[in-house]
Amino acid sequence: MGTALIAKNSNAENSGLRKFVPPVTRNLEAWHFLNTDVMKAARNYAMGDKPDAQVIGAPAEFGSYIQFKGQANYLQTQVVDAPTQTVFSVIRSKDTLADVAHSPAFYGTYSTAAPGAALYWDSTNAALVKTGARYTDAGQTAIGSTPISQSSASNQIVIGEWSLIVDVTKADFNRSINATKNSTRTSAAVTYGRVPAAVPFRIGSAYPAANSFAGTADMALWAHYSTELTDAEIALIIARIRAYMSQRHGIVV
């Protein structure tokens, strides 16, 4: 039994408090408020003994978001690529998106060594792609990233505007939810188990690979749960993030 202190009209995230209690806490590995300065952005507000991220390079600081650049300026977390997981992020990109060099990987464990998991912009198909590597054969010898996308052409995503994206890596398939557009996309491929990467997540970048995404990513929030949350749990967290982004930063998602 403890004591809860409520300070109305205060901004606890900037007042020295280091932890945040969202409406769902089970399997919460990381919660990052990405705004103001990079040292604050690196702080992991998840309850418990959860490690902070490390700042790599020099991400650009803004009052309501942090701008990262793939392969150069990002946050290196200690969050592992879990067999099932749910990731929340508030994202956009103002880059040209002309090619891989100007398209962002918003976060990921994707690399040449292991497909892992990632959320990135596919400039060729003008789509936001979520991946979660899996075995594609019963003998577990072949690996595929089983991508699922939110398409610009179908108005499922406007990448130059803020979007609240929920990335669900399930035991049997991938799901991408654009809460801002009320669009849910689910992969239909038959797979035979996850292939999590051995490296931890990066925020604002993936790892070097054949497609080394080097574009800029504007990000206002990133949170990771090492489990597949229920639809009801996801709805609760979406509502809290929306309220926070609107009230604190005037960002409507």
C-alpha cells in the first residue's frame, strides 16, 4: 500500500520525476517522451528497474518532438526484440522520401545479420511498413520479414503529418494499426514462429543493412510492451496518448 500524490496543472515529466504509469503496465519495457532535449528523450519512464537509452550522435531537439537521422543520430535502447510485442509511436517525416537515403526507419532491430523487426518508410511503394521476422517453412530454415503496410496511395497514412501507430507482433502474424486514420492492416501469410533479432531496438534508426534507411524521423513518443496486448488494452493506451499529445503539445493524433 502506498501514497499517490496528485499535482494538478503540473508537468511531471519535466519536474524531476522519472516514472510514468500508463493505463496498462503489464510487460511494459520502455516508455519514452520524445521532446525538449535528447537526455530527457533517452530517459525510460517505465516503472521498475528498466534501463534508459543511450544517445548516439546528435538528434535535433524541438519542444514537442525529437528529430532523428537513420544510422547517425538515434537512441540505442536495451529493449529486446520479443517473440510477441506491441509498440506505440507518434511519428512523421518531413524528408524528401525520394529513396532509402531520404526515408526513415522510425525504430527497429532490422539488420543485415537478422531481419528482426522494424517500422520504416518504403519510398518505392509510398507506404509505412511494419515487419517482424518469422520462419516461412515448417522446417524453420527460411526466414521472411512478413511485411504489412499502411499505404499513402490508399490514404491509410499521411507521412508528413503526425500519426499514432500501433505495431503488434503476434505469434502467428503481424498487425499495423494507424489509430489516426482508424486503419488496421493484418498480414495473411502462414508462418512458423518468430525469429527475434539478437540486438536491441533503436529509436529513430534501424541497423546497417542492404537497405540502410538514412532519412530523418520526427518522433514524439515511443513505448514498448513485450507481449501482444488485447484490443481493450490498446484502446486504453491510445486514448491516454491522444490526450497527452493534444494537451501537452498540441499534436492531434
